[in-house]
Amino acid sequence: RNGEATTKVFQGLPDKQSFRDLPIDVFKKLFKDELKEFIRVRFFDTSAIIQNSTIIPPNKGKLPKAKDGENNLILAEFNARERSILLPRPETHEDGNVIVDGGELERSDDTYDGG
């Protein structure tokens, strides 16, 4: 869902714009679940399952309230926009295979292309 949220946020915006430059207004177009996922992968390992968190507000909220500083998902996502996605910490076995998020990858496949 984070990928879907990212695509939605950048729709209709000039190419090569970074998260840092995005106005808070673009985040209002996301659904509650997309907002939560966008925030979750920036504060928690992507393999983590989070039930309750003080970092992720329970309500989407309204844009004017977010602009006024109300703790809601729109403001939390806007504040998290510059954080990197936290990937699971890989473990390397004796045979050279890398374990990521419960699955094995051959060492040659252990790359991230940003996609």
C-alpha cells in the first residue's frame, strides 16, 4: 500500500519533485489505510506488524485541522515524508544466502532498485 500511496501523492505533480518539497495538501487525497502504511514503513521495519502505536494516529482527520497542528494521519504523514523506508535487517547464512523478511534470497539478488 505504501507504493500505491506514493504513486497517488505524486499524480499530477511535476516530475522529479521530492517528498521534501510536497505541500501538506497532496496528502489529503489518500485513504486512511494508505496514510497508515506510508507512516508505518517509515517508523517500523517493513516486516513488522503494528497493532497500536502512538506514532500512527487513529483518525485521518481533515486538512484544515492538520494545518492547525491537530494530531491526525494527514499531519503525521506530512511530518514523516522525508524519512526513509525501514527495510528488514537481513541475516547472512554460512552458505552465503541472505534471509530478508522470512524469505531467502541468493546473494546476487540482494539489491534494491528503488522500485
